[in-house]
Amino acid sequence: MDAHEKAQRQRQARHRLHAQKARAGRLRNRVIAISLVCFALLWGTVFVQMATGNDPVLGSSSTTRTASTAKARPAEVAVEPEARAETDTAEAELEAELETESELEDESEAEVAAELEAEFAQAEGEAAEAEAAELQAAEAEELESVTSGQS
Amino acid sequence: MSVEERRSFACFGGRVTVQVGGAGAGAAAKAAEVQLLDAHRRLSRFLPESDLSRLNEDPRGAVKVSPVLLELAAAVRRAGLLSGGLVDATLLDEIERAGYVGSRADGEPRVDAPPRPGGQSPRPAAPNPARGWSLVSVDRRAGTIRRPPGLKIDSGGIAKGLLADLLAKELRAYPSYSVDCCGDIRVGGAGGQPRTVHIDDPGGGAPLHSFAVRSGGVATSGIGKRSWVGSDGSPAHHLLDPATGAPAFTGIVQASAQAPTAFLAEVYSKAALLCGPEQASGRLPYGGVLVLDDGSIQVVEAQAPRSRTALAR
């Protein structure tokens, strides 16, 4: 290898080394940029969710309900007339069931109220008895009166 | 009624009743009787050998005395201060001049109607300018009483309430107690149970009023008892107008006072009677009952704590 060839190879090696360093720098910058973007996106999502009042910890049920309603609506729109009749029947049955349930609830409420009333009456009677006993005891323990007159 | 040990005996020219409840009440009531009878022997001005009689005759300015007489002397000064001089326990010569020279215990003739000199209009009593009560001082460390020789102390006006209070200190650990020294009453007890204290009708009828007292004193002063007909034929009694030295006729025949202690109640009731109907209610900061000479009855409600403080000043 002559001197000219040697110098050319050295130049090429320096060039490759420089290119390698530049590539490593670009890669590093890209990784940093992607990390920053991901971080910002993640926290942006959390921020938006919290700002709109949809805290997943506090409002998971309402969020779920909203989602399911949103899903149900397009289905309702797509229902055929026959299918609608079936749905109406089902709804009527459901209403009847609900009414029955509500009647049952009313009955059970009345029963509970009656039970409570009975318990209360019993407690009241016991309290009155206790009061009377206490009064009797107090009367029994009453201190003998004294009279202040001219000395 | 609860079971209380009860002892009733003649003392201080009247009837004393001690009631004590709880374990050991019998011994406590007996000890109380012994203590009160001993105090009577020491403080009666009608017994020549009593500590009080000896003090009154002693020519020295400072005299060493028994603890109970020391308490009485201290109370003389307090009574004068609290009543603005109306309750003056140094008017022994005056009361003897008025005719009260011997004990007028129960069983002696009682004037049925409260005495009042004919034609004389009621007049409030006033303090004696000599302020004999303020000349009495006590040195507790030395156990001596100082007063100008010749100044005599009368135990009649304040000793009963004072002794009821002294006894109350001994009995305070018992669940209940009452000490009735001829109508000057102290009640209390660790149980905190209220006791009904009736106010006697000077006419002998049903009680005029009742207080429910958990702890404190009630005393009644009047001109119906310990009254007599003087040598000039005019009615007289033991409550003197300090300014004149003569029995006071203020328009009130009986005053009862409620107070934290029997001694205070005794001072308040006497001061109320002596100052007359117009000012009497102001002399009853813890409430009381007044009987006027026209037979009317006034129940005085307790004043607010702030007013009581002002009165004390």
C-alpha cells in the first residue's frame, strides 16, 4: 500500500467514524424525542380525563353506563318493526315485573314498619316502666325535709 | 324516706336536729351532738363560766381563746362587713338593756302576734356609727382575739349558722346530712341529693314556701320569737336596730334567706329584716321569703351571679 492509498483509507475511516457518531447522535435524539412525546401523551390523556371529571377511580360506574348507553342507541335505531313489537312486549312484561316487585317491596316495607312500631312500643313500655321504677326508688330515697323557722 | 340517723336535742336555747345518712352515720350524728353541746357551753352568754362570758369580762386587749370562740370572733367581723354593719354582734349591752338578760328557750311564753309598738311607723334600721364589729380581730396563729376591753360579743345572732357550717365540714363525706340549729339550716352530702327545706309560717300555719337544696344554707330571722314585753309595757324582741340599740320595727316580721352556707344565710336574713321591705330583696342575693307586718308574703328570686358579685363588693 502506497502513501496515497494509505491517506485515502485513513480519510475514509475518519469519514465513517464521523458518520457513525452522527447516526448515534440522531438515534439518541430520536429516543429522547419519542420518550418525551409518549410521556406528554400519557399525561395529557390523564389530564383530559381528570379535567372532564371522569376520574377512573371515582366514576367508573357512570363511565361504564355512559358507554353502554352510547352502544345501545345505534342498535335501537336499527331495530325492525317486528322486532320493535317484541321489544314493546318485553318492556311491558318488564314493567309488570317491576310493578310486582314494587308491590312486594311495599308489602315488605309495611311489614318492617309494623315490626319497628311494635319494637318501639315495647321499648317505650319498658322505658316507662323503668322511669316509674326510678321514680319509686327516688321517692323511697327522698331525704327527710327540714323546716327553717325563727330562732 | 331514706334511712338517716337523726338526733334531736335542746341546744342554743332551742331545738337542734342533726340528720346523717350512710355508713357510720350513727357515730357521726352522736359526735355532732357532742360537738354542738360543747360549743353551746363555750359560746352561751347566759352561762357565766362559758368561754364567751369569760372573754367579755376579760380586761386584757388580747385574749387567748378556744378555737370555736376564735371562729365566732372572726365571724363577728365578717357579718359586719357583709351586712354593712346591720348585723352587729357587739350590741350585748344594748340587748340586755332592752330586757333580754336570760335564756328564752322553747317552752317560754311566745308572743302570738309579732310585736309592734302602738302608733309607731315602721322604719329601716341603720348601722351603729361606732362600728364595734370592726374592732374585733383574730390572730389565728397565736389563737387570740383582740378587741377593746369592755366591748362585748353576743353569739346569739350568728353562732347557730356558723356552727352548722363547721359541722357540715365534718359531715361532708357522708352521702347526706342536715344540721338544723334552731332554724338555721345547712344541708348537703356527697350524694348530691336535694332536700326540701320548708319556710315556717310565723302564724303557725302551713309552710309558706319550700326550697329544694342540694348543698347550702337556709336561715330565718324574725321578731315573733324571743320577744317580750318591756318594763315600760311596750313589746320588745331580740333584733336590734344598731343605730338606736332598740328593737327594730321595720315592717318585716320574718325574713328567710337561702345562701351557700348557713352563716351567710343567717347574715342575709337578718340584714333583710333590718333594712325594711323596700331594700330587703336586695339583701337576699340567693333568694328568700319575706313576711311583712300586714301579713303579706314576698318570695324573692335569686339574683344573677353578676348582681351578687356587685352586692358582695
